[in-house]
Amino acid sequence: MKQVGRDIPRLELRAKVTGRADYTHHLRLPGMLYGKVFRSTVPHGRIRSIDTTAAQALAGVHRVITGEDIRKLIPEPYYGPAFHDQPILALDKVRHVGEPVAVVLASDPHIAEQGVQLISAEYEELPAVYDEVEAMQPDILVHDVLRPAGTFADLKHLKGRGGTNVALDYHLRRGDVDKSMAGAEYVFEHTFKTQQCLHLAFEPFVSVAEPGDERLTIYTANQSPSFVRIEIARLFGWPENRVRVKVPYLGGGFGGKLYIKLEALVAALSIMVRRPVKIALTMEEQFYMITKHATTFRIKSGVSKDGRVVARACEVFWNGGAYADIGPRVAQKSGFTAAGPYDIEHVSIDSYEIYTNRTPAGALRGFGVPQLVWAYECHTDLIARELGIDPVAFRRKNLLRNGRPQATGTVLQDAAIAQVLDAVVARMGWNAPFDRGSGTMRRGRGIAIGFKAVISPTTSVAMVNISADGSTTIYCSTVDVGQGSGTAFALIAAEVLDIEAEAIRVVNPDTDITPYDMGTLGSRSLFHMGNAVRLAAEDARGKLRALAAEAGLPEGTNYPPAEIFKKRYGMQAGNVIGTASYVPTYNAPDAKTGQSDNVTPFWMVGGSGVEVEVDTETGKVRVLRLINAADCGKPINPGVARTQLSGAAIMQLGFTLSEAMQLDGGQVTNASLADYKIPGIGDIPPMENELVDAEQHSGPFGAKGLGESGTFGVSPAIANAIHDAVGVRIMELPITAEAVLRALRANAGRPLDDE
Amino acid sequence: MTLRPINFTLNGQAVSTAIEPHRNLVELLQRFDLLGARESCGQGLCGCCTVLVDDVAVSGCLYFAVWADGKCITTVEHLDADGALSTVQEAFIACGAFQCGFCTPGFVLMTQQLLKANPAPSDDDIRHYFAGNLCRCGTYPEIVEAVKRAARA
């Protein structure tokens, strides 16, 4: 291969280092109004009244708009990818603190902000529920009735269901868990929890809508422009081609900027006032937009005398917050692999997406999988310790291998689980002597591995255009959020067309120009759009050959494209457009048993190994070494791929050690970068990142997605290493110094007082 | 709100304008279509809005625009004013020291400053100097490499 596998810098590099890269954040249009949002101060309540008089009277305020104004424009103003449950502005009820209730529009954002301060609202407060397990009881109902969108066939049966906060229940049954558990030599049961945290992209959510004659253009920081177009068209009852969605580069996404966020709001506002409208959130407001699910995971395993896991029962409770967003799909799709990358004959999985009165939860770098790996890899380690078996040996004994059926019944293929484990173990020097520290500074080691089924079935469409001078352009709706997707597609097309990748131009998403793509999410783009680009390039290559034949050039000769065009059209004219759609095969799992022979077109695998030092006097944990390995098939652009792996692990390091949204009465009390600590440069341990030698045979040139794999193993590997160092087990994220100190003191029979 | 006239040097050129006293430096720069300094956290913690004022790095989100009066303001856009990328920018490209690129101008400007004060920084020097710049994509290891590469160049 001449192009694929070459290390090349991103195509957009110059724009990014010079500060000239195009982000929606910067967009200003003539006559544009800025919207600032008035938000709910109560977690759950009926709206009694909203007083906008003073705001409307403020000099410079163009207009104040509430949910009732929106309802006059759109009778059913509810949106969402899985459920149509989220009103564009609150209607009748508010369901979480920070829910948008009204918008003030002004030419100057400072005046709009001042206007917001002049609005007041009265609510009839209702009791609120915040905990996912408590919300399983129907005492406090967040929604009266479920409103599935109909987009996904397997959610339709939920329509009209009421009297529950369970938005979705997913079940998997394989073998006979009860019987096998009863007959097992050992049974282990644990409950693990994860915290609510968030994406916190540095370009906060921002969307602009520009109305035109019979047209609406939306410029937005969004990872799924095709979905935005379809959903906006649905809300207004328009054909798709009346809506144009343009997405430049994104200042971070991580699964936050998916589906619809501010787009329906700016669209409605711009149509009402007939002017362009921009809404750009502050960092603080991001805490009220979308988050990562808090979870409770009860896991139980039956183990045979010789250390084989024979049965596993998993119950996962997902704290979905006040609106479904993509949460039901997270609960379902991550449910496929909740039992971990192990060969277990008897498995049951129950996964519940639950409404609560918190900020909604969606997908964050792993579509739920990091929460699951946290639980099953801590559990696995505890079993190994209890049985006195080396944690690596215990995993190897139980590992799921290619050719064996996974819990869903789908046979594992091209999943380098064993290689990833081996790579981590080899780099750790697992069998070499290890300095365990002394006195109050103790050292330990831990490993963890995880895997994921990709979200399926999803579609990607690509166009490859060869111009008359031979220069080539790729049109696709994959959003470059920083992962280097455009560069990877250029390498793929270049390989097919036998040209230099650096000479190819990749057009940023614009739904008037770039064809449909399901979304830039779940590590799907390189595989799905990569395959579409490969096929479109092959189509273009075929058409170019046909053009050569039309021009009377002898078959099999290798004329440069420019000469073919010139010969055919008599001058530099014409072009060749290759197109292709890619959608993998998929068999929906059985509704009762979750069984299917084809739940995913590929598996992602990631693992981590860490060495930690724990200060037993303070509980402070220092990660001394972090090793990450992943299976991305054959990497298309290896350097960029390693940065993906490393960046994902660093993000997960934050979710492991420091990041947590603190709630008080439904109000986030640490909604700023000052109080919500993300990793800084001083927090990064020495790291090693390895892409194992593997191949995804159905992927473009053997490749598959990687964006999330680096997150899988980090949290449990750290907890396992802490246990190894000081003998205490942390059951809940994040692992703060306080949590470790509490565990140490409790273990020593001298527990600290609460708070 | 009253407009206050200000005169300052912007990327080597003398400029005059008038601005309300509540606006910050990032907003001022937007008027000159300089968009490399971006307000993100709004608290001076992330470094995305880094601007040089009389050759000292400041957080543009916390620096009032009127304070620019009489000062010399330099933004990331000035680094390749002659059409060629600076050594630091070349090093960031060579090391792949960014993903989404939103925080990159701040890191690039701070690297220029660091290398001016300390031409051969150690890893610890680099980590200490970048305590006020955050990267949500987590490209810190690549950034440390880029700074060292620029120092060697």
C-alpha cells in the first residue's frame, strides 16, 4: 500500500495552528440577533407564570420568547433522536434545573443577558427524583407517558406506556443463569457506581439559524448534520431540501454535540423574528445541556472450582436525566457487552434507561461502555483476588476468543482481545519484580480490558469528485471533531486512485452538498464512511476508465486523468463523480432474549495497565505509569490514531480521578472549570500507547474505529492498582483522595465521620 | 453605554477605535476579525483566549478592552504575518500537537513566550509553564514534544 498506513499530518493543520480554522463559535451574520436563555431554577415543577414584561421593556431587547410562543409556530414542538420528549422551550412543566424556559433576543449579547436577569417565573414545585435506582419506583413521575420517536423500530412498542420512569428496558438471556449460579462453586456479587460528568468541549454549544425565502440555513457545532436536517424538517413539516445544515470544524464534541441540541431553538426563533439568530452557551450552561450517565451496576458471577466463570447476571441502571436524548440507545446497545469480554455460557443482562430530574444524559466517548467496563473489570479483579489467582491468568482463562459466541450469540470475529491483553501485560513487565513502596507510600499495579459493539445498522454515503485537471475532492457529512477523519478519508481515496492524499480536498459537511451520514459517533466513521469513501473512489476510478474508453484511449493504459478529460471533451472540462452508500448487515436481537447472530459489523477492543502510588496518610493517588493498547485493525494514519488512543485515555483519567457534577437540590454546584477539574498538563502520567497488530477484514483496508477504545480500561485498572497497593476497594467513581482515605480508614477500623 | 476611544498597536499596526467599558479584549479583537483568541471558560482558566499585551500573556476574557489603550497587542495571527509559519507552529504540526484545535492558538503563543524566557526548557519547566492552558482533547504529551522540538529548532 502506498497511501494507507502512512503517517501524515492532518490536512487542516495550517488553519488550526494559525488560529484561522473555521468554527461556528466565530460566525457573525448581518442583522444577526443573539439569544440568551432564561433557565429553570427548580428541578421539577408546573409552570404557573412567566413574567417577561421588564425584559421586553429593556432598551435594546428585540423580543422575548417563551414555550407558548413556540407552540403557536409548531403545535408539537418536541424533539429528540429516540423519544420526542424534549420541548424546544419548557411547556407546562420543567423537569430539571437549567431547563430552557424563555429566550431574550438582542443585537448585543450583553443586553440579551441583562434581559434574562429581568425575567421571573413562578412554579408549582413538585417532588423530584435524582437517583436512578430510586426512580425505578413510580412514586415520582418525570414524564406522564413515553413518547418514542418511531425512528428506531425496536423502541416503537414503548409508545403510550405510562406510570413509569423506565424509558427503556433491555434484556438478554443466554443459557440458564439461575441454575448455573446455584450449582457454581463460588458466587460473587458486587454493586458499582459511576458519577454524572460531562463532555465540556472547549467550543461550547453554539448554533446559528438564518431564514431565507422558503429556506432555512443552520450553521452549527454538531456531530450529526444529516440528523439535524431531518429533525428540523420534521418539526416544521417541510421536505428535507428546505433545510441546509453547515458544520465547519468543531471545537470538541466527544458525543455531546449529537442529534439536536440548540438547533431546533435557533430555527424556531429565526423564523419567528425573520432574522438570523445565534445562541452560544457559556461554559456554565454546558452543565445543563447534556451529560454522561451516572450508573448503578449490580453484577453477580458464578465461578467453578477451577476458576472458570460459568454464569454472570448483570443489572444496569442508567440515570438518564429529564429527557431521553440518545440514552435509551445507550442502555440497549451497551447492554450487548455488559458481561465483559469473557466466554461465559450462562448470561443474563437487564439494562434500564431511567428518567430523573437531572440534566439529560447521552453518549460520551464510549456510548455507555466505560461505565460497564468499570464494573465488570473491578468485579473480575475481585474474583481473581478472592480465589488467589493472578488477575492476568484469571482473565486469560476466561477470555472470549475469535470464533466463540458472545453473550448475544454473535460469533466473535476480528476482535484482538487476547492481543490487547498481551500487549498491556508485556509492557507492564507483569512477571518482573515490582517495587511495592514502603511506609506511607505504597505502590500497586492493575490492568483492565473492555470491548464494544458498534452502533448498528447505520448508513454513510460518500461522493468522490475528480475534476478535469485530475484534482480530487471528497464530499461527506462526517464531522471533523479533531479526530482527523478527513485526512483518513483522503488516504483511503488516494490509495484507490493511486494519487497523493495530501492533494485531496475534503469538504466540510453542508447538507446541500455533502450526502447523508448517520452521524460522527460511536467510533463508526472510519469503518462506515471509510468504506463508503473507498467504494465511491472505486466508482470514480471505474467511470474514469469508461471515459478513457469513450475518448478512444486503449484499454489498460495508464493515462493521467487530465489527459483523459482533455481527450474526451477537447479542453479542460467535465468531471467524474463516484458515489457509494455503505450500510452493514444487521439482525435485530430478539426482544425477549437479546439473541442475534449479527449484532455488530465490528468489535472495538481497548485495555489499560497502570502503576500507582498511594499516600496512605492522605489517600492521594499518583498514577506513575499508564499503558493503553487497542485494536483498530490496520491503522490508516498511525500517528493520528495513537493520539486518539492517548487522548481518550487522558479524558477517562479525568472521569476516574476528579470529574464529577456535584448536585444540591438538583442544582449543579460546581458548574465551572474552576470547580469541576479536568486533567491539566501536570496531571498526565508517563504514557505508552500501542495499536496491536490486527486486521478488520470488512473494514476499509483492514481498519476500524478507535475514538472510544482508549477510555475502556483506565478507570478499573486504576481501582485495581489501588487495591493492589493498599488493600482497599473503591466501588464508585471518581476515585478522589477523600474516597481513598475513607476506604483506608474504614479498613483500619477507624472510619472518618460523614462529611 | 458610553464609548471610550482607545489607541493601541495591534499586530504591529497603530489602530484607533471606540468601545464600551464592559467589553473584553476578545470582543475587541473580533471587531478586527482576529478570531484566534477564543472565549471558552470565561474565567481565565483554559487559556483559549491567550493574547500578548506588551509581550505579556493575558487571558483576553478577563482583560477589559479599554485597558488596551496605549498598549501593544499581539495575537496568534501575527506569527505568520510574513506568510511563513513560525518555528513553534511548524513544531506543533510535526508533532500532531492538537486535535480539535480550539485551544491551539493559546498553546502556540505560550510556547513562544516560554522559549523566549527559557530556550531549553525541561519537561517539568514545560508542565509548570502550561498550568494555565487546558486541552480537552488531551494532546498534552504531543504538546510537550512540540515545545521541545521547537526549542531544538
